[in-house]
Amino acid sequence: MMTWPKQSEVLSGRSVYGNPKSRTPGVSSAKWEAENLVYVKAPFVMTFAGQKLTSGMKVHRHCAASLARIMDAIWAASGKDQKVIDHWGLSIYSGGHVFRLMRDGVALSMHSYGCAVDFDRARNDLFDRTPRFAEFPEVLKAFADEGWRWGGDWNGNGSSADERRADGMHWQATA
Ligand SMILES: [Zn+2]
């Protein structure tokens, strides 16, 4: 299993994910993006905002191979059946790298570092303590086997602002 940095280390800007901030508040560093972001394609069909996702998922290069292995494991667990993937909701991509703040309005979201991905937001929304992904242990296992943390486990006891509310659509490559 990969060893991921803690979220607090990521937020320091000194982890393997680097520092995506630029001199302009609210704007990602173009240099950091060019040096670090890559696209990962799943072996099944995905949509984003209702359109077929042709580019792949935009994430940090440091966790890209791991995300590809997760998608391969989920594809194998589905019996390589797109209908099963659709049923699980993994074919509904809800976003990877996006430069934005956490809900506390201060710290950057893990999405800003490219180490977080969201799926099927409509059925696994923020604050939902019974996210639909909980019904599919094959999906949870594939991410857990690679050491990714699931936001569906966050129940209000976390130490960071993000971890204080359930986020069942969300996985991140942090310890
Ligand atoms: Zn997310």
C-alpha cells in the first residue's frame, strides 16, 4: 500500500503534492498545475455533468497510478460489466482537481492539491450520513486497499473542517 501524507502535511504545502497556491488569492499556480496534474482514465465509461468524460480524471501525478489501480480493481470486481459500474455510481464522475477552499473558508480543499476525487454526488451528498456507496463494499475496499480515505467515514468527530461533516462522494489520497 502507498504511504500518503497526512492532510495537515498536505495543507502545509510541503508534502509530495507541493503547493498549488499562486500570488493571486483564489487562483491556482499555472506552474504547479503544469508540473503536477495528469489525467487518469478508467477502464469503463464515465460521465461528468451529463456528458461523456473523454479526458479522464484530473489528479496529481503522485496518486495517479494508485487511482488507476483502484479503477482497475473496481472494474474487475464488477465482472467488467458497465451496468454494474453504473449501478454502483462509479461511472458518474463528480470532480477531481478543482482549486477551492474547504468549507471553513480558510484552508484549501484536498481537491486543490489534486489528491481527491468525487463520484455520484446526487446519491452521496454532503452531510448525508447514509451515503449510497456504503451499500457497495467492493467499491469501498478498492479505495481502502490503496490507502485512500473515504469521506463517508466522517461523522462529525474529525479534526479538520472537512472531516467534521459526512462526504460520501469523496475519497482522498491522504493518511
Ligand atoms: Zn470531494
